[in-house]
Amino acid sequence: MKKNYSKRTFLLEIFAIMLGLIFLIPFYFVFINSVKGFSEILIDAAALPKEILFSNYAKVWEVISFQDAFLNSLIITVLSIAGIVVISSMAAWKMVRTPGKLSKFLFIFFVSAMVIPFQTVMIPLMKLGGMLGIMNSIPGIVIMYFGFGVSLSLFLYHGFVKTIPQEIEESARVDGCSQFGVFWRIVFPLLKPITVTVIILNTLWIWNDYLLPLLVLQDAELRTIPLATSSFFAQYTKQWDMGLAALVLGIAPVIVFFLFLQKHIIKGIAAGSIK
């Protein structure tokens, strides 16, 4: 039995390694071709570079003002994540702690919003943004990310808040803690596993989002990294060497961020589902 189990485990590990290598193939092509010349990419995109051209990165940095695009992406992502975490966590806690028809209706309303494709609300959203005067601005797109990101985050928080014993909150109230203090001093620290999960999932989405910034941010100085990178892939001229270098610069920060915090994704989701 043990031998069969060991053999099965070994085969599963081999399969997992092969599957992992398959998923790494696109990263190989992106990185290898980002340090090649344009003509060398056209000759053989899969071959190793004859000469490593790190100058591609320097050119990209200068041509698209990468530091500005990076700063725009960072500001939008950080502000959006902060708002989504605060709104979702407080709303989920209030819904769980005040059960009733209204709370149930609001929860179903928010969860139902997750199945609505962005394309169906794209035109009305742009018209509403124009009426409110929030188009072509970082605060405007941040507010829009609040609306699109709250649904899933609230759903995750809602399930996790149910696992927190109410006795802890009641003890805090007996000691004179206000409702605001109960949440931020008692409840929110206990939500750390799911908060990290929410942060990671939304960061990966907002950082790499292309369509919403394309619709909202028209000025060149407001461009995010995906918008700046797309400038190398025009209809008639495709600068693959520069474009791939820009892609590497754009995905490197979020990959490092994900690798640093990836264990919290499984930890947060598992804790919420088991409890």
C-alpha cells in the first residue's frame, strides 16, 4: 500500500512539475525576447539571444516615461485597494451583525453584481462619469474601482465575519468601546487573513486592468502601465522588442508582490471556508 501510495505521489509530483513548466512557457518567451533585437525576434522567437540587449529596458523607460506610468498605476491601485477594504469589511460586518430582510437583500444585491459583465455597463458608466465630472481623473477611476471591486470583497468578508464570536465584541462594548472602536480595534485585526487575500486579488486585477483606464484616462500623463505598454503594439507597427521589455517592467512588481504574499491567499480562503 505504501509503495503504491509513494508511486502515485511521485507521478502526481512529476505531472505538477510538467504543468508548471507549461505555464512558465509564456514568461520564457516574454523575457527572452525582451533582451533581443527586433530582427532576431522575427528570425526565431524561441531561441536564446545571441546578444543580450538590456538597452531595450532603458529605451522603454525613456520613451513611455515609465516612472510616471508606474506612479499612476501605484496611486490608483493603492487608493482603490484601501477604499475597497474599508467599504467591504465594514459593510460585511454590519450585514452579519444586523440580520434581517434588508441585510439579506443588500447582500444578494452585491453578490448578484459579480455576474454582470463590465461590457454591459460600460456605456452607461461613461455617461454617468461624464455627468458627474469624474472622467479623465485619478479620483474618478478610483471611485469606479470601488464600485466594481466591492462585490467580491464583501462576499469574502461576509463569510469570514461569521466566524468571529460575538462575545468578543460584547465584552469590548461592556468595557466602554464604541461601535467604531469595536470594529477597528477588535474585529478588523481578526480579519487579517481574508484582508490579505482581498488585497492580493484586487491588486492583481487593478494593476493589470486595461479596459477601464483606456475608457476613463484620456490624457497621456495619466496613463497606467498597461496603457503605456500598448503604445508599442499599434495597428501597423509592432515594436516587439520594446513592447516585451515594457511588459517585463510592468509585470515584475506585481509578480514580486504576489510571490511575497501568495501563502496568505490559500490561508485566508481556507480559514474562511473551514470555519
